[in-house]
Amino acid sequence: TTPISASWKAVDGLNTSQDGNNKKNMISFESSAYKAMINDESRTPLFYKTIEERISQMDKESNNKIVIDLGTGPYAIFAIKAAECGANKVYAIEADAKAAQMARETIIEKGYDDIITVIEGYSTEIELPNNDKADLIIAEIIGSIVSEEGCVTTILDASKRFAKNPTSSQTWIPQRVQTLGCPASYTLHNLFQPPSFDWSKLNGEPIRFNCRDEGLQLLCTSPQIIEDIDFSNIQTYASNRKQQFVFHVDETLIEINKSKLLIELQNNKLRENEALKIALQTSTSFSGLALWPRLILNGNDNGNDNGNDNGNGNTDNKDNNSYSTINSRSYPNGDHQKSHWQTVLPIMNDIPIIVNGSTKITMNINIDL
Ligand SMILES: C[S@@+](CC[C@H](N)C(=O)[O-])C[C@H]1O[C@@H](n2cnc3c(N)ncnc32)[C@H](O)[C@@H]1O
């Protein structure tokens, strides 16, 4: 056995401001990141569809249909969608001052400022006017590791203070979020090794991959659910956890990975023996645990299909409208996806660890919320 480890603070997008007032700030306003989210075809249309369905299922006679868009962003797209679909009141909460200001402008421009109110600040630090409670809470505050943008604390607080019916899955979009994990190998980890390259300089910070990056290869045919957060049952997730996961490296995947990488390297004009060496090294080594998110917007099942969507893209429509899932990485090939969510890989050892079809990898994972 080879004991190895990695740990890092998964608060991507959140940091403590330098001015000493200890308030959380988003790293910086990045309009390209917001645009990538909006243009994410595996995400935005499914959110729209689910918002439309949920509002259409609310009491048609009621003129008190209240929706929260928690983390509305500069274009307030889900708040506007909710207003278009017939919500009587929408609270669009946004922590980032610049994004909140743009959201206000966008809402006025679209003519929804009578229905949508932008509330600037962290959801955990603001109050709703009149102590209002929402029928529906849309919270797209999901990171590549689903808990990393503080979603557990945020949803726990929202379920206590903002929801009419916090334990109903109909209150939440998404209903459930999961982080999937699978041992992986990384081509550059194999190419650049100490002493010329020092991976420890990453200080445990994981590498973040576009979900189609060929440099990352998964080593097992079954990823496992590392985090499973059901928003309507958030209390059960709201404490730190330790869990053990066992993965068996898959011989057939090693062969598939090797051939794919060989072709890729040869296409990049690498000499055949060099390409073969790298392809063999990469496909038979372990760099760390690859992690990526899955969002269940509707049809809150236990998600036990381990993220395998048969490679047909990103949605599982089990019975037309009732089931919508966003898989940010189709498994085992990421290549159909155009998700803006990344796959995260902590490099767990300076030098990749050799594996074969009979290798068993045991992971002890501690999640400190
Ligand atoms: C992933 S972006 C989503 C933006 C927009 N809803 C969309 O889907 O295109 C998340 C946004 O939520 C904000 N945010 C995250 N946590 C928040 C919280 N607890 N309270 C208020 N805003 C939050 C961030 O500043 C960011 O603008």
C-alpha cells in the first residue's frame, strides 16, 4: 500500500476581504464567468424549464406566489424567468455589489421592477421584507465540488428563514446536488516530474479541468457519490463527515485510455515510441481523485445511477417533464459535454502511482464544512 493524501480549502469564489472587516467577498466580478454560465446549454434551459413547471404547479388563484433567486448574478436570468412565468413577487438576492447593481439595471430594462426586488448582500445576512417566505427558492450557487461555494450553510439558513415549506422538494431548484468522484490519471503529472517540476508547489490546491480535457483520464468504470446534498433535508448534511470509498481500477478502461491518448499524441505529431511511452505511463498511473458535480433539478431520486448517463449528453428525461438532471461530465467520456462546470483533480503525490487492473484504491475522505 502507498499512503498519500491531499487537502485544500474548497471555498472557491469566496474569500476574506483585505480591509479587515472579515466580510466574505466573491473573488472578483468576472463577466466572462457569468456569460459562460448563462450560455451553458446543459444548464440554463433545464433551469428555465424547471422554473416554468414549478410555477405552473402553484395555486393559480393565489396572488401571493413568492420566489427567491438566491445568487441572481448580473443578469438576474432566473428571477426574470420566474416573473415571466407568473410569480407575484421575486426576491433576487446577490452578494456581489457590482452584480447586484447590474441586476437592478437589467430588471428595470426588462420592465419587471414592479415584481422583482434585488436585495444586495449575503443571503445569510439579509432579511426579507415583511418577513416574507417563498414558495420556490432557486439557488444556483453550486461549485465544481458541490459544497465548495458555501451551499450547505446558505441552504440551511434559507430553509430556516426563507422557505414556506422547507422540507418539500418542490421548494427547491435544484432539489439535490451531488459530487461524483473517480480515481484519475493526468498526462502532465506523468510528463513533468521532480526535480524539474515540483507539484507540492500547488499546496494541495487541485487542478481544474474543462470537462472535455483529454489530459485527464478516469481509471474506474464506476464513479461514486462523494457528496449527496438534498436541499429539502439539509439538516442531515449540515455537519462534518468522514467516509471511506473503495475503487477498483478497471483493466478495460486502462486499454481504452491508452489507445485514445496514443492517437491524440500522434495527432499532435509526437514520435511513435515517445507517444507510446507517455500513453502507457498515463493510462497505468494514478494522480488523484477527480471530482465533478451533478445537479438534480427535478425528480428527487437517490441518484444511484452513479452519474452514468449512457454518454448521451447531460439530461435524463425519465418521464418527459418530471426528471431533469445536469451531469457536468458524461461518464466515462467527457467529450459530449459543454458544461461550464469543471472537473477538479487534487494531485495526491509528487510522482504518479503505478496501477494495474487489480489495483484497489481506498480513499478516506473528510469533509469539513
Ligand atoms: C453561480 S452564480 C449564478 C448566477 C445566476 N443565478 C446564473 O445562474 O446565471 C452564483 C451567484 O451567487 C452569488 N452568491 C453565492 N452565494 C450567495 C449567497 N449566500 N448570498 C447571495 N449571493 C450569493 C454569487 O455572487 C454569484 O453571483
